[in-house]
Amino acid sequence: MTAQDYQTWTQPLRRRPRLRRAMLLLNRILPLLLYALYPILLLFLLLRQDDRFLRVLLTPGISFVLLSIFRDRFNAPRPYEALDIDPLIRKNTKGHSFPSRHVFSVSVIACTFWFVCPPVGILLMLCAVLIAIIRVLGGVHFPRDVIAGLGIGILSGIIGFVLL
């Protein structure tokens, strides 16, 4: 992604303030919604004494910790640091761009729901893709960051819920 690419991609949002506000609202609401649904799922499984509880707890938890360690050591710059752009999403964070932890978290939570209830998991995975697009358009992640976050989240889900 270049500064020119970013300008081209965000021009429709810059010309339409309502569309920009809707994107910023979705950037806040969608992750919070999924982060809130995850403990509800855990509580549901715990109360039902469902055998899947431990995998649903550990798969996202362990993979989140491992991803955070990698991200901290890799410490890639964010687009607003590396390029001369005016991001639509304002952040003061420096580095820690690769991979996107927002997208990773939402995608691994979507996989978790897929393990318990596939239709909900599919819907949440669509939300993960939307969040990935928003994070790039917002100027806080490069496309590679969100693609990696999505891929690692799905791979974590496959390992945790299918292969183990």
C-alpha cells in the first residue's frame, strides 16, 4: 500500500461524512460486540457443563498470547507512521501493526462460535472481514496486517477445534 493507494481508497469516505462516521462507529461497535459475545458463550458452555468449554477457553487464549508476543517482537510500523497519510482512525500507538490483533481476535472468536454453532460462526467471520477492511481504510493497518491476522485467527481455530 502506498500513500496514493490510501488516498484513492479513502476518497469516497472523505467526501461523505455520514459514511465516514458509519465506518468509525462500526470500527468501535463490531469488535466490542464480538468481545462481549465470547464470555457469554463461555458462560453458556460452563452452565451446560459442555465438554467443549476448555477448548473454547484455551484456543483463543493461548493463540492470543502467542500472537501478542510475536507482534511485540516484530513491532512493525503502522501506515500512518510509514506513509505520509492522514488516517481516518486516530491512534497514538506506535508500531505493533503486524499482524492485526483486532482482526485476529475477531476471527478466532468467529472460529470458536463456528465450533459451537456454525451459522453464528459464519456470520461472525463476515464481521471479521468487515473489520479487516475498516482497519485498512482507517489507516491503522496495512492489507498484509489484516490478511495475516485473519489467516492466523482461522489457522488457530483449525488447530484448536479441528486438529486437536
